[in-house]
Amino acid sequence: MTRNDSSVLLRIQDLKKHYPVHGSFPGGRQGLVKALDGVSLEVYRGETLGLVGESGCGKTTLGRMILRIEDPTAGTITFENEDVLALSKTALKEYRRNVQLVFQDPYASLNPRRTAGSIVGEPLRIHGNNGSDNVAEKAAALMQMVGLSREQMGRYPHEFSGGQRQRIGIARAIALKPKLIIADEPVSALDVSIQAQILNLLRELQEGLGLTYLFISHDLSVVRHMSDRVAVMYLGKIVEQAGGDDLYETPLHPYTQALLSAIPVPDPAERKERMILSGDVPSPLDPPSGCAFHPRCPFRFDPCDRIVPPLENRGPGRFAACHLLASL
């Protein structure tokens, strides 16, 4: 599907983040950890874009770049056609009203010395909602919106369950009526019985408030439930991108095929043959030449270890970076 510029909320182009590594001793080995190595993405208004991949592939680093918690080594980030990396301090504060984060660990992300009402109301105070009574009323309304009660505003984080703490984090994230929420593994720290409740809450808020999500997760079942489109990352690069149904039903990249084959399926008749990958994920300090996936790929052939495959259009709304597809 072709989208015009007005429908693109966030555009990332050739984003790189390289961290220098120094040896322990004088003259020791130095190098660069390539956490992101040329990521390009577009997030459309009102959609949920799922971002999946193994731990250490760069998903969280990408979220931190978008939020300007860290600055990239190279590349561009535009939000509503405005260059995020060129924002002044005042403009950056306004940008952060529109882009908020839901953290992975709901307990570690909440100040244990503040009450729930104070935590939810803090963004309102920072961004100029004057008057303690006004802030308290808005905080109470936000807590009710996420399924908590006014009576719970005076409690501290340790007095809530994990699911309730995540609801507090979500209430804080939506307090300023943002346009984009980066949900970084928002249910991975929760019991399975609670995960569905939080996911359903996120969907309800999206419909009610017109939110856009960048949903980061390593759990492909959760991503399928939440996402309109899915991007797959491997070692700092996007290797495949497609609509949710297309990607899950006909994955193109061998890495995506391996990830999907590992999803547990209750019905034996519907199970696909498991694709077992050899070896471990290479170190981003010393990535392989050519295609980063080639040392583990069962289909590798001559150009894979020499030439980096570009992320190319493989059909309507589908992109994949694989030499095997070019040879078909």
C-alpha cells in the first residue's frame, strides 16, 4: 500500500548508533558496537507497527533514539515532517509531549517514594498544568481510564500488583495526550494471565484516543495480536517488513521463517516443521561480512558472505533483505 506524506507520523532513515569500545589496557583492542546499522522505518498515523527480534538486536536502542534519550551516530528522524535531531531545547520538550514511552518493567519505572496519583500527575505538572486540584482531578480521571480507582491514588507502587503498576505507567504515558507511544516490551514482565488484559487496554486506548504505537517485543504471538504491520530486526538491521497477516502466513526472510517456526502451536496438525538455526547471534562488536545472518542461514550461498543485501520491495507493502529472493 502506498501512503502519502500526510499519513506518515514518524520516518526514520538510515539510522545508525555505534558505541566505541576501548581495551582494558593501554594499546588494548578498540572497536565499535554497531547497535543500529542503517535502520529505515515509517510509522503511519493510527497504526501499530510491531518491532520484533532476538534480545540484543537493537530494538530498545531504536526506541531510545526516537525519544532523543540518546542521539544517533548517523541518519535522520522526522516526526510530522519535522527534523527531530535539530530541535531546540524548547521544541524538544514539546516533542516529548507527543511521544511517550511505556516501559518494560512496571516496578523499576515507577518512583517508589511517590504515590500513584503523584506519578500519573507528574507529566501534567512538568508541562504546565497549574493548580494542584486540577492536576489531581485529571490524574484521577486517567487512573479510571486505565481501570484503576480514585481511592488507589494515595497508594505507593509496592502496594500494587504487576499488572496494576503497568496500568499506572500507561496512565502516565497518556496523560499529555501523545500522538505516538513507544511500548517497549510492555507485557513481558507480567504473568501470562495479566498480559491479555494489558494488551486489550492498549487497544481500547488506541481506539478511544487515536494513538499510534511502536510496539517492541520478542514475543511474536503478542505482536501478531497487536500489530497492523511488523518489522523484523536482526543485528541492528531491518531484514523484513510486511503487513501482519502477510508476514505470519508467508514469511520471506529465512530469519523470520525460523522465528515463526518456534511459536508453540497447540494443534499438532497445524504445526510447521521447526527450522533450527545453528550457532549464536554474532557480536555487534564484530559482525559478519555480507549478510549478517549468513553464518546461521540454512540457505546461504555465494554472495551472502560478501555482499550486504538491500532491503527491497518484494510486493505490495512487503520488503525483505535477502539474496535468495533476488535469485528466484
